[in-house]
Amino acid sequence: GLDRITRSKRLRKLVYGKVSSEFADLAKSEPPFPLADQCLLYLAECYLKPYVNRRAEAVKVLEELLKKYPESPMAEKAGKLLEKIREYDEAIRRREEKKGR
């Protein structure tokens, strides 16, 4: 059988997959869900979990939140999270450049 850590990782991946699906559905519902901005932020956070690892999709969701809800309190959080992602990506790119030299 699977060891406890492997089972735990699989369970987290399954749970975050289900939760992210629910957040996506709520964010896209018609008529608009009153907390759609919050759902988009939570969806992006789910995508960023190591066991989900859907960074590109997280970036798209954060950009969508900023575009659709620029005045929302979630927009500020989304902007900060997007900035952290881009800083991290830039640091990785620089590290890879150094390795290539």
C-alpha cells in the first residue's frame, strides 16, 4: 500500500482540485455571485498550492480579478500575490541564466 505521506499528498491534491472547481463555478455563475472576487482570489491560491501547481492558471485568474474587480478589497491582495509570483519567476530566471554561463 501507499505510505501515509503519499496518501496525504494525494488527498490534498484531490481536495484542492474539488475546491478550486467549486470556486471557479461560483466566480463564473450568472447572475454574478456576490463574492465572485473572493472566489477568484481563493481559486488562484488553490492553484498555487505545491500539490496542485498550476501557476500559469493562477496568474490568469489573478489578472482576471484585477480586470473585473479593480475596486475590490481582493484586488489589492491579488496585486500583491501577482507581484510575488513575478518576483519569484524573475529570481528563477536569473538563477537559470547564471547556471548557463
